[in-house]
Amino acid sequence: MSYMVGVDIGGTFTDCAVFDDRAGRFITGKAPTTPQNPAQGFFNALEAAASAAGLDLRQLLSNTVTLVNGTTVGTNAIITGRGAKVGLLTTVGHGEALSIMRGGGRTKGLSIDELLYIPGAHKPQPLVSSDCIEEIVERVDCKGNVVVALDELGAQAAVRRLLDKGIEALAICLLWSPMNPAHERALADMVHRIAPDLFVSCSHEVAPMVGEYPRAVAAVFNACIGPLMKRYVSGLETQAADAGYRGRLLFAQCVGGCVPGDRAEAVPLYTIDSGPVSGVAASSILGPRMGYPNIITTDMGGTTFDVGIIYQGAPLTRSSTVMGRYEMAVSMVDVVSIGAGGGSIAYVDPASGAMRVGPRSAGAEPGPMCYGQGGTEPTVTDANLVLGVLDPDYFLGGKRKLNSELAREGVGRLAKSLGLGLEETAAGICQIADNLMAGEIRRMTLFRGYDPREFVVFAFGGGGPTHAGAYARELGVKQVVVPLGNCAAVWSALGTYLGGVVHVYDRNEFMREPFDARTLNRIFTEMEEAARLQLAAEGFTRANMGLERFISLKYGAQISSLEIPYPSEGLAAERVNSLITTFESTYARRYGEGAGFREAGVEVMKLRVRAVGRLPEVNPGKLPKGRGNGQPPAPVSKTRPVYWWEAEGFLETPVLNGERMEPGAEISGPAIIELPHTTMPVRPGQTSHMDDYGNIVLNVGGRPRL
């Protein structure tokens, strides 16, 4: 036996997805996240999956060939401000770059309501206190030439002053270092001699992109979480080895795929948002194989709702990311998150008297009121329990019992303050959450030139299948896919290992048309050789390496660049203009016809190579057909009253065992399909069936008449 195992630590639950390559089956496990000690939830989820496979933890891990962790440790440290005390070394005259920000710096990360009152907006709290910023005498120009030599004696004195102030990590961001990193490397070597144990973050390694401010932000954030992530990674590696795992522990990252522990320790910033990104990665790899090239990915967990877009089999990416209202130069798979999860709290807004849902969440501790762990405010999960959508005796496959009376008490208190009925209020909570999610999908699609009606929705996470029928209907989407049935609840955990080991190499290269194809081909070849050396050092053979090329272009006199594929075989001189043709069509779809400024010419900004070390392949095969020649029967296990707002009341509703569904089984709503780790309502006017791969497909239909 050999297993591929992924563990994704979410805000409320920690998910585990195991693929048994001999049996060709998936095994799932869930456990509550343990915020004070994430490793505990990690191993609890592993134990839950091992139990489902009829094994103990040591038996599972000793037969595991790949173990990957998607972690929120770094993300949480940034959001909560619990990172290390950071010092910053920068070029003389540029010590205030973080404070000055960019033109729109004071508005980055603000909500729409906050943006309506710009005069009241303030800059965010400083990332580095002014007394922990030291300016170093040196200068490299925009072409990488050394204009002023590094003042080593002055730099040593600056480092010692920062150490005397108690810094726990150091960021180094010098002007134009992506064009020539020699001075940053010299400073890093100097610091390692003076303070060998100090975590050092160099901007040319973290974010090798032109743009001093976002590069400095990336270097500082990386330093901020560096010591914490180093302890977490080394501790988890030790615990996994003690529990029987004999391989190397890998960590999911925001560019998709995963990296070995030493890389996660050196550049921990790339582990941020690795969980949501892994869900998009799983969809982009398995979705097209199952016949779905255009996908809106929707991941509803206990804390957040995450949206991504896959177009023609490839996920959308972005070149910068905003965290804590600071913009950093970190390219990643484009995932947008809002505070709309099962644990999102419903309350009455004191200013308007209207009911609101989220973004505050009950999280894993204390969780929704129905958990019975001390929660005092009603949540979306409580509302679904009141409506009868959830079975209090079958939550997490019956491993956790929910307290219906506590849920009714919380929702009832809210209903009383609103002057509404209990079920009306519960339905209102769910409808508000559904509309929030539909609105986020509109922003992710329509605002970027994509028509959601041309996509299917992949609904995953514990809550995605529960709400997808409602928010997809608001968008006019025709079909929702719950991928691989119960695997949907741990879809992001599954995605941590599907993409393989991934390294991304960026090079700034400025060129105006007409482009020099020979130069571009040569640079890509050099980058690919470095990538092959890295993957070879990690044990991958050439046969197990995959290399992809990308080029970023923009119109002259405009600021928005777009990344498009570059042929792996290179471009002949007479075909180089095909890049411009592809760029123009992509730009028009993204920003609208006429948005480009062709008269200003097209410019090359950056080259990128994405190198993949392929892990053992995971391919979901088609399920065997049932014995009968006709349509398989729907596996109805029981009925229960469910409140459907479309019917304005309770209907006695059939409840189906999703694990016993066979390909071709047809269900007409209203109905409830229960799986061990998620529940999918088939709403009135909707139908559902299971396809040949075991996906539960919901035919959404239009809004039913009341």
C-alpha cells in the first residue's frame, strides 16, 4: 500500500485527503482546527482519515509516499500582528518608502463602505517602526550597474544597532536589487556572521520584481513570519517522523503546488492563502479531465468563502496581493475571500436596524451555538440547523452531535429583535449569506470580463454544497458540481499534492516592440536550466520535470500588465508578433474593447518560468455502472421536515445517502443529499444526478415561482 496525503488547516476545520493508489480510492478525515497549536489539529485530522481507512496513524504514515500541509500559520500571524519584531535595511534616502506607500496606499484593503468616506481614511499601522529602519550607503542603477559601493563598515554598525533594539528578524530591500542582488547578498552574509541565528529576508529572493514599495512589503512580511514558520515547519517535520513518516514533508504554496520544508522556511510568505489556492489547483487539474474546462471555484468553510476562476483549464493569477492594507509584490493564484462561512455570525446592525451576516466568525473556538462550546451568537450553521437542512445527529458523519435547542435559542433571540418568525429569520440569514457569496462571484467574473453563465460552479468545503444551489441560481449558472462527492469537503487538502513540487523563477526584462525573439529565447533557456538544477537537487529526474514559460506585456503609457503563455519551443523571429496578438485579445477581454492604447506600442515587463516536479499522478477513474440496465434508484434513507423559503414553509423532504448514489441516479427537488462531511440541498425546481466520475451534479434551474 502507498498513500498520497494532504492536510489543509482551515479557520474552523482541519481537513485530510488520502489517495490510496492501489485501491484507486479517496479517504477523507476532518477534525476541529486547534488555533493555539495547529499541529494538534493536523494530527487529529490524520488520525480521523486513518480510522476511516481502518488503520492507526503509524500504519497510515509509514505507508505514505507524499505528505503535504496547507497551513494558515503565516497568514494568521500577519492578520493578527503576532509576527516577529522586524528590522529593515534599505538604500540611503529610501527609509520612508513603506510609510509613503503608493498613491492609493491609504485606500488599499478598505471595504466599499469605508471607501465612501475617503477623508476619514487613515494609513495602516507601520509594518516596521521608524527606529528599526536603517539606511545603508550603496547604489545600483536600473541596469544593474554599481554606482556607489556598499559601505560595509557603516552597514555593520547599522546591523548592531538593530540587534541592540531587540529585532527578531531582518528584512533587506535595496534599490534595484532585482537587477543586481550583489549588495543584498553581501549584507545577508554579513548579518549571518554577526548574528548566525537571526532570520534574514532579502527582497530579491522573496519578490524579484521591479517596484520598491511592494517588494519591501513582501520582504518585511516574509521576515515577520519567518521565525514562527521555521519553528512550525521543523516541529511538524519532527512530529511526523516520530509518528512513522519516512519521507520529506512538503508545504502548499500560493502559486499552486508545494515545496520542501527548507524552502518553506526560507520563503514562508508563499505559504499564505495556500489552502484556498489548493482548492483552485485541484479544480484546474481534475476539472478539465472530467470535462469541465471553465470553472468558478467556490470554497465555503467555517470562516470564509473563497472564489477562484479557471478559464480554458488554467487558473487566473495576479501579480500583487494586499494583506493588512499593504500591497506586496507576490504573484499567486487569484483567490478572493470574504467573511461568509458556516461560522459567520448573524446580528442586527445598530445603525440601520437591518440584519447582517459576517464577516465576524465564531471560528473553531467556540464555534456556532449548536456546537455547545460556549458560543452566544447565532451563525449560518445554526440557521441551517433550524431550517432542517442539517441533521443534528449526522454532522461530520455522526461524529459530532449538534444541539438544535441552542441553535433555536440563538436564532430566536435575533428573530424577536427583528419582529420576525424563527424560520423566517433563519431563512433570512442564509439568503443574506447566499447574496454575499453571489455578489463576490459577480465581482470575480463580470468585473473581469467573464460571463458566469459560461461556467460551471465547483462547490466544495464543508459549506459549499449546502449553499451552492442558491448562490448559483442568483448568477444564472446552469450547473453546480460537487466534485467527487464526499471529497468535496476536503477538496483543498486534496489539491495540496495534485500540482506537484513547484518553483517559480522571475526575471525583469524591459523591451519595446519590435521584440528580439533570440534574446527572449535565450533568457528563457537560462531560467529553465536553473529550474532543472533545482528540481534535480530535490530528486526529480528530467522525465518528471515540467516547465512552462510566461511573459508579461503591457501597453506603453499604461500601467496594467498581463501575463500570457510563451511557447516552450521558443519563437522564431517571424512569429514573435503573435505575442502581441494574444496580448491584445486577452487585454480586451479583461478590460473591455477599446481599453488598450495600441499607438503607444507594447512592452515586455517580465519573464517567468514555472517548474514542476511531478509527484505520483492521481487520476479519478470512472465508477462502475450499476448492475441494472435502467436508471439506478435514488437511495432514500429517510424523510424529515425542511423549511424551504421558496415554498414559504416546511415540506416533508426525502433525505438521500450520497455515498450510496450510483452514476445516473436522478433526484428531483426538494431533496437533501447527505454525505459524511457535507450536505447538499436540491432546492425546489432543481434536479441532481451523479456523473460517471462520482461528481454530484446539480441542475440549477431558474428562480421558482412563489
